[in-house]
Amino acid sequence: MIRILSVTLAAMWVLTGCGRQPAAPRPEVKQLKKAEVDAYIESLKGKVVIVDFWATWCPPCRQEIPGFIELQKKFGDKGLVVVGLSLDDDTATVADFVKEQRVNYPVFVVGQDTTAAWGGINSIPTTFILDKSGRKVGEPRVGFHPAEVFEKEIEPLLK
């Protein structure tokens, strides 16, 4: 009897995926055209927005993202929205990265139409700060910058 029960349980274990949990769904990461990005950014008027152009294959970009996650946690309820605009070709790669890193802000995959509209992104990461009316504040930040740099810039804008 014990042997039959053991064989039955083993068969059920194999048939149900060897005890593995089903894969969690990927976070939704969409490919957006320039007009869609423009509409989304426009919908954020009234908020301070950090727009970060980045890619999963870019080491300084990967280094900067944890700081954006922390800024979103710290200031999201005060009116900050971080938006990641990935230059990767594959949305699945970006979605996997977003899930793995527990990115807590919207991320979209964009093309050359969007980068051209932002003045041509020649190097990444390139990060813009927008005030509550949607205007760019200061010069874009190119290369890695710690979260403290962005925090100093956004705090006065959130008041």
C-alpha cells in the first residue's frame, strides 16, 4: 500500500511540473512610438518626471537604476514619476530585467523616432528632469549619476 501511494505521488509530482511553481507573468513592458511616449508624458503634467534613456546591456545604466527605484519609493507619493525609456530591441529582455530588478516605475521600449524627438540620444544613460508643467529643467544628465544628484534637483520641484 505504501509503495502504491509513493508511486502515485511521484507520478503526480512529475505530471505537475516536478514541484516547480508556475512562472510568474512578466511585467508588462510595451514598445511605444514617439506619439505614444508624448501622450504618456503629457498625461503626467502636475508631477515631476525623471525620464531615463537606458538599455539592459549598458553597465552605467544598470548601475543607475537602483537609485531611480529608491527615488520612486521615497518621492512617488509626493508627486515624482520615474519613466524608463529603454533602447533595447527586445521587450522580453527588458521585461525580464524589470522583474529581476523589481523596477517600480513604468518602463517602455522606444525607437529612433523617440530619441530624435528628445534631441538625439548619443550616449546612455541620458536622463531628463521635467517640472510639473512638463518643461525640461536644466541640461540632460549623461552617464551615471548617483540618486543624490537627482534628489537635490527634484526636491525643490516637488514643493
